[in-house]
Amino acid sequence: MQHWLSLMASSFPFLLRGALVFTVPLTLLSFTFGLLLGFGIALVRLFGGRLSIAAARFYVWMLRGTPLLVQLFIIFYGLPSVGIVLDAFPAALIGFTLNVGAYTSEIIRAVIASVPKGQWEAAYSIGMSWGQAMRRTILPQAARVAVPPLSNTFISLVKDTSLAAAVTLPELFRAAQRIVATSYEPMILYVEAALIYLALSSVLSILQVRLEHRLGRSGGFLEAKS
Amino acid sequence: MIKLTNIEKRFGALVALKGVSAVIAEGTVTALIGPSGGGKSTMLRSINLLEIPTSGELTIGEETIVFQSGVKVDGKAVRRLRRQTGMVFQNFQLFPHQTALANVMEGLTTVLKWPADKARARALALLEKVGLAHKAEAWPATLSGGQQQRVAIARALAPSPRVLLCDEPTSALDPELSGEVVDVLAQLAREGTTMVMATHDLRLASKIADRVIFLEAGMIVETGTAREIFTTPRHERTRRFISTLTQRDEVGVDGGDAS
């Protein structure tokens, strides 16, 4: 027991470093870029022409239909054979961004479509352009509905970044693997890593509750609609 | 002046308006009545171009747009014309994520780019006018239907439109709540606000309309003063329709309809 605790204490700075230098930035950046990508794809799916809609659907189909780990391997190990060599971090960032984009585009498409048509008409009736209606009227309402499903994606992403260990990124999980390789204490190190992931997702869950509370301050939306 | 010339609106194979022409003078209140599906909502929505007519010509003030089948209308021209109108919807359609005050300010700050304090002053004055100054900071979800509709009227009036369009403004309200909305609209009519309203509410139409247009099957059957249409209609069809409305009112059935 004593031994376990001291191993945890001595390994913790290394794991924390992996989390703070790689896991957290990778999560934040790929979620941000993925969200932007997802928003773009959602707009194409909702308002695009027939060809661009088909292209967007193809993209979502490919990215959702293949394993994330395989996608990361293609980007990091596969692309060099066609002359594109990427470091581990950019390779992982691209992989996760593309993946998050595919999943969030479906969420964003659904929440934008869930805002009643009458809200568009009300916005148009006071003279708004399409862009003004989108920004001022539709998105704020869609955002509120989007928080729980997007939080799901975000929390999954934090945990999925452990896959980046397989493409040599020295993030939290890989840091644990390396210490296991010299200490031969897999149980203690992997449990420790799991606890740090748990702490990170807990922070996100708390942020989700706060955000929902903030966006929910106007009271029941549905009641106001009819 | 608002002028519709030979406005036709098709939805696929369905012809919702079959060449409707009308002139609406400034300062008058016009009620569009008729059976559901008769085209009154479509005619109203053609005036602020929520429905783009398939063909015909629409003039509001100095702006005119000619519509031709297969020719796409310029979005800027649509917005220029639309900005001279305000609209009140059957289901209010307040922005649920904004307070009553913010709803009324929205058109002024976002569309007309007014500074916030100027917009706030105008919005408060309008809420005062519809009797809801004390609800300025309330969320739409906490207001009664009648209150929501009064806020919606203030929102529509904020950019000083040339005409206020009302699409069944009292149909989603019970008689008591619709009374407060009728009172506000009657007040506006007395002040000379130009209004066009599609309605089933005989009380509303007879109380405030100067002119009545009776539409059926996408065509104008009869036009006249409110008194003429309600008491001495020329057409048998109009007479029958008016009598069904009066009967409904006598037995106390609300004339609500989602058309």
C-alpha cells in the first residue's frame, strides 16, 4: 500500500504533464475546429445545393463508418507513403477534428432544424437578412438544445484522445504506458491515468450544467412557442 | 399606399391566389375574411413577401417589385419592401430567448443599427402603449397569450412600418385574452395606423375594419366597407359566409383556425 502510494505520487507529475501539454490542448483544439467544421457541414446539409449535400453526406458516412484508430493510423503512418509527413500532434489534431466535425454536424443540423419555421418568419418580418436571422434568432435557440448532445461529444473526445498514444503522441495515456514499461506496475499506473481522465470529464460535466443553467434562464422555450 | 396588381401565387400544382388586385389606402384598416384555404393568409403574406408571388406586381410606398414566373427576385429589394411592413402572427412568435424589451428592440438595433439607448427608449414607449411597460424585463414564457401578442404588436411597430399586417391575431387566444388584443388594435386604428388583417374574428373585424375583402378559392369575391359586407353583402356566397360567422359567435364558439 505504501509502495503504491509513493509510486502514484512520483508518477503523477509525468501523467499530469502529459495531460496538460497534450491531452487538454488536443481536446480543446480539435473540439473547436471540429465544431466549426461541423457547423459548415450542417449548413451545407440544410441549405446547400444537391451536389454539395451529397458531398457532405459522403463525408459524414466515411468518417462515422470507419474506426477512429484506423483513421489516425492512415494519417500518421499512411500519408508519409504519398509524401505527406506529419508530426504526431498535427496528425492527431487533424484526425480528431475531422472526426468531431462529422459527429457534431449531425447534432448541429438537427438543432437548427428544430427551431420552428415561425421564428425565421418573425425575424424576416422585422427586416432581418438570412445571416442576421441565423445569428440573432436561430442559433441562440439552437445552442440551448445543442448543449447536452455536444457535451456528450466533448466528453467522449477527452477519453478518445488516449488513442493518440498509438501514433506516438506522449499524452496522458502514453505517459502512463512508459512508466509501466520501467516500473512493471500496470494496475496502479492505469488506474491513476483513468482517475485523471475522470477528473477531466468531471470538469466538463460541471461546465455543462452551468452552461445549461445560463442558457435556460429565459424559462421554458416550448411554452413560449404557442 | 399599398397596391397589389394581379398577384398570383402557386404552390406546385395548387393555385393559392388567382390574380388578386387591391389598393389599400394609408390610414385605413382592411380585414381579409373568407373560408379556410381561401387565400387570405397567402394574400397577407404576399404583402411582406414571406410568400413570394409567382407573378404580379406589388407596390408599397415608393417601392415596386414585379414578379415573373421563373425569375428570381433580388433579396435586397425584398428586404427593402419588407422593411416597410410589420407583422403580427397567430402564434405570436416572440423570440423566446429574449426579454419582452429585447424583442421590441431587436429590429431597431439589429436591422436599423440604432444605438441601444435610443432603441430602448422607443421600445419602452411602445410597451407602455400596449400596456406592458411593467413587463419589459419578463421572458415570453412567463407572459399570458394576450400579453405575448401585445409585445408582438409592439415589436412589429418598432421600426415604424408603413403598414401593420396581422395574421389571425386573436385566433390563438380565448375570448377574454383576445379582448385585450382587440382593444390595442382598435387604439392603433383610431390613431390612423394602416393595417391589413386576416381574421375569423367578427368582433375584431366589425370593430376596427374600414374595408373588408372577402376571399374564396384564391379570388376576391367581394370588397366593400365593413358595414356593407356585414349587413348588406351583394353576393349570396358572402352572405352565407357572414351568417355562419355570426352563428358561431352566437353559440360562443371561438372562430379560431390555423389557416
